[in-house]
Amino acid sequence: MAKERIVSQSAQASEPEGDLDPITLEIRPRLMREYIGQRALVERLSIALDAARKRGETMEHVLLHGPPGLGKTTLAHVIAAEMGSKAFVTSGPALTKASDLVGTLTKMEERDVLFIDEIHRLPAAVEEYIYPAMEDRKIDFTLDNGMHARVVTIALKPFTLIGATTRAGMLTNALRSRFGIAHHLEFYEHEDLVAILSRAAGILSMRSVAADAFDAIAARARGTPRIALRLLRRVRDYADVRSGGRADAQTVANALRLEGIDDRGLEDLDRKYMRAIADVYGGGPVGLEAIAATIAEDAGTLEDVVEPYLLQIGFLARTRLGRKLTKAGADSIGFALPTQSQGDGLF
């Protein structure tokens, strides 16, 4: 009997999501009109989608960049649904060689969407094949080596490439310039998070939820829908076990206290990060690598996960000399910043 390969580097179409929790998938918006927040981006995409449908063309290539958890993957599926096509999902690190990309592109039908997450991590050898695919809808693939080498040109059906990255600055200029639409996703407003939570609570069959519970969760969600929905699930579990299924602001506080999340949404790692700057380095400035070594964490994790929110709420400052706590950040952990002498900072 032939063996079936279970693990593969090739991209998968959107159908395998049926194996996941259907409630989890239902929380995701399916169409553009269901998408909450990111109003400027939604308007730009809606116009581009309407124009493509009227002309019977394929949607332009789209680059989405911004912090994780803001809906880049969800938008890729929404665009595919609006175009009446399939979404093929992969990631930059998974495409280790050109044949991985070629195999996926040749399977795609007209107007299908190829979503590449963390596209800045595409190997250079694979990225070279992306350029003619995006512009000319073809791939020149080299077979054999030496004197027997020959180039085979493979024609592709019109498709849309959607790239997502948390580090847009690491993209090459050649790749970035080939996207027709590029947009930075911003952190969500409090009202948008409340609307997302209210919709999700209905899908999760949470029947007894006070309005102040949504406000309390949104205040701790760090402006990120993914975090808001994760916290909502923890509150639902706590409410079902400890408060008879009813969730209010006090239930939220009790549930998330067990998770180590305070009223501002700060987690144990955030407080550990700030405490290291305060206790070991006197409030800063100090380099990121030094902080990472002090608390035994990866510098990339601190830069991508911890620092964006601390910068957003004004607890951290990034200077030429390194990271340092602001007065608000120091006060939040009960640390008194040293008094700056008159000669400091003159040079």
C-alpha cells in the first residue's frame, strides 16, 4: 500500500480548515462587510475588489504589515471569499526551495489567492521566482545541470498574492515595489474591540454577559483582536465554573488575575521586562540584547511581543542609547527614576 505523506512544506488550500473547531472559524469574518475595524484599509480593499469584479479581473497583489494578531490572515480569507475563489496559505520559512512555490502556483485556478505569512523570511532563491510570477504570470524553471540544463517556462493563471509581515523593513525593495496595495495595520480602538467581543460572545453562546465585561476585556486586550478573543475564552471558562455562567467586570478581573494579566493588559513577561530595566539597569537606557540576556528571553520575542504595547501606552522609550522606562512606566511598577544631573545628555 502506498504511503501517504502527512507533513508537507507545500501550501494548503483553505478547505482543510474544516478540520478545525467550527466555532473558532465562525468567529472570523467571512466578508468585508463583517470585518470590524481598520476602516481605511477596508475602504481601500472594498474599492479595489469592486473594481476588479466589474472588470472581470484579478485583485491586485496586497502587502499587509503590522504587529501580529491584527487580522492579516483573516483579511486574506476575506479577499478570497469576496473574489469567489480559494485561499492557499503558506509561510516564508516553509518555502525552502523553488519547487515548493512552483508546485503551489501551478495548482491555483484563476483569481485564487496565495497568502504568504512572514513573507520577509522568504529565501532569496525562492524570491527570485516570485517576481515573474507576480508581473508576467509565468515561471522560468531550470531542469538538470551543466550541458544538459534547459529552461522550461510555465504559464500561470491570474492570481493574487497577499503577503503578510511583522517586519516590513526587512523586505527587499524589489519585492515591496511589486505590490499594488500596501497597508500598515494599526492597533484597534477600544470601541472596535468591544464590537468584536460582543459578536464573538454571541457565537460562543455566552448568554449572560454584562456590558462592562466587554469593556473590561477590551481594556486588557492591548489593542489586538487575537488577544481579546483569547481572553474572552478564559473569561467564559471561569464564568461557567465559578459564577454560574454570568460574566461581568468583576468576573473578568478574577478570571484574568489567574492568568497574570493586570488592569492594563500587562502580563508577567511585560512586568519582568520592566523590572529588569529598573532593578538591574537603574531605569535605563540599556540595549535590547542586554535585557534579553538578563531575563533569559529571546531578543526578537521582546521586540515583537513586549515592546510594541509598552511603547504604545507610554511605559517605554527607545532612545539612541537604548531602552529606558518613562515616568509612567516606572510608577506602574513602583520604581523611582534617578534624578538626572545637569550635565547628563549634553553630548
